Amino acid sequence: MTTRIVELRRGILKKNDELAAGLRLRFTSAGVLVLNLVSSPGTGKTAFLELTLRRLRERLAKAAALVGDLETDNDARRLAASGAPVRQINTHGICHLDAEMVTRHLEGWEEVSLADLDYLFIENVGNLVCPSSYDLGERIRVALLSVTEGEDKPLKYPGLFNSSDAAVITKIDLAAPCGFNRELALRNINEICPGIRIFETSAKTGAGMDEWLAYLAEVARSS
Amino acid sequence: MHELSIAASIVEAVTESAAAYPGARVTKVRLRVGALASIVEDALQFCWDLASEGTPLAGAALVIKMLPVIVHCDACGADFEIEGVQTLRCPRCGQLAAGISQGRELEIESIELEEPEIAEPKMHQAKPVEEQA
């Protein structure tokens, strides 16, 4: 027997990355801004997205959402109340979305034509670890963190926060009762992803939403 | 816990690459994994055994090289390796880094194969000119 060493130097997730690159090209040529929302379960991604979709609709922007969960279409039904087209992705046990799932769910989605959309939101499965490895072809990855979760989340999950383009702090209406240390949270996010744009929001009071929507419009314009 | 998905992707990728060497058996798979890749080394080893079981890769060793984060500091104009992943500050001047130049890797570096000995054709056994001299 002889031993042979073969250099491969290939990404483990090359297949996903290639699919994601194809999606990104599709999204860019259709002129739709795609965002991938990632957080732990219970951060309030759905409430935040619900309000975002409503506000965009008021501004006559066209937005749609794909929403990932292990099971149930509860979130899709909640989000659909905003009037935006929404499609549920059930992963049946898989802890993250991947580019293949997104591709599959874009097919045959009759209410939606990418070319007519301004924004497409992809709400990932509630998980702060696994989604960080999977590119979905998004332009902006958003890491969300609620004031009830502890200011050190970014330090505990650096992989996600470092790979994100924007960070959203949710439930700031609960900041005082939770004893949330705002400066510490902002500092921790910045230590892991220097210079990242941070939004402090409440889906209940609407705080911070104007800044968030202005950011969306700004990124969309520069696309 | 997405290490099982990652392990399954490694099995798929290596099987594809090893197909170019019929009759060979993969004995080792070397990975390069950055400290910011959100991979737990032990979990990946455990999942590798599960994912490779029942495939031609069963029994192959997974060798994981963990790579520290290297930050690029604009102020110092240089790259620095940092300890851990709790801050992306330049260890020399303390400024927050402009970006990272290593730390997100998730790649297969190489594979090691055992191939059956094949009788070399005669002409390949001829010694090079310089050795004959």
C-alpha cells in the first residue's frame, strides 16, 4: 500500500455557499434587499418583524417574509396579519436554515415575484450558534438580542455577532424592570463586531423603529 | 448543535473528491476550523463517527486544526493573533480591530488515502539521467 496526500482546500459548506452565491445574484438582479434575522428563541424576532412589515406597508414598500421554525406555521400566520406575503419553512428538527431550503421555498410562491419586491426578510430558526455558518444569500445579517437575555450574549456567541452586519436590541420597554445595563451591552457587541450598526427597539412601543426603517431604506438605496 | 450537518457535509465532500482515486481508502481527513466558526471540536469528532459510519469513510480519522482569530489593526498596520474570542482589540495598541484576517475558516485542508501498489510501467522505472551519471 502507498499513502497519498491530496490537498483539497475546499470549504466544508461549499455546496451551500455556491447555492447562496446563486441566490445573492438573483436577489441583486431583482433589486430586492434580503435580510437574515437571527436570534435565540424568545428574543422577539417575530414581533419585531411583524412591526417592520406593517411599517414598510404604511410607507408603500413591498416586503415579504420567509419564516423558519422546526414545527408549526404559527409565526407565518402571525406575520401574515401584517398583510405581507409570508411563507413558513418547517425544518423538522434541523436547527438552522440553509440556502437549499430558501431556494426550495422561493419556488412556486405565487404571491411573490422577486422583481416586484423591495425587501425580503428571512426569519431564521431560533438559535444563536448554527445559523451563523449558513449563508442564505442575504445582503444583511441581523443579530437580535433582547434586554431579558443578559448583556453578555455577544461574548457568549461571538461567531454570530461577528458575522452580522447589524445588531438589534429588542424589548427595550423592559430595560428598567430587567436592570438592563445598556452601556455594557453596547460595549460587548462592539468588542465582538467593531463598528456594527446597533438599533435599540421595542415592538410594543415602536421605539427605535424609525431609525431601523431609515437604515433599511439607506441600504436598499445603496444596493 | 449543527455539527452533525457539518459532519454530513464533510462525508459528502470527501466522498466526491476521493472518487478520483478508485480503489483507494481514505484514512485521514484534515480540517482547518477558525475560532469564530461556531464549531465545538469534540461534538464534531463525535458526529464524524456517526456520519461516516456505513460509508466508505468509516474508520477514517478526522484531524481538526483549530485556528485562532487574527485581527487586522489599521492603527498598527499589522495583523495580530488574539487569545480567545472575547474581544477583537489589537493586543499591541488596544484599539478595536478593523477586521479579521483569520477565524471564520471551515474547510477541508487535505485527505490522506491508502492506495494499492500498482506495478509501474517499465519506462517509469528508468533512472533519470543525472542519477545514471
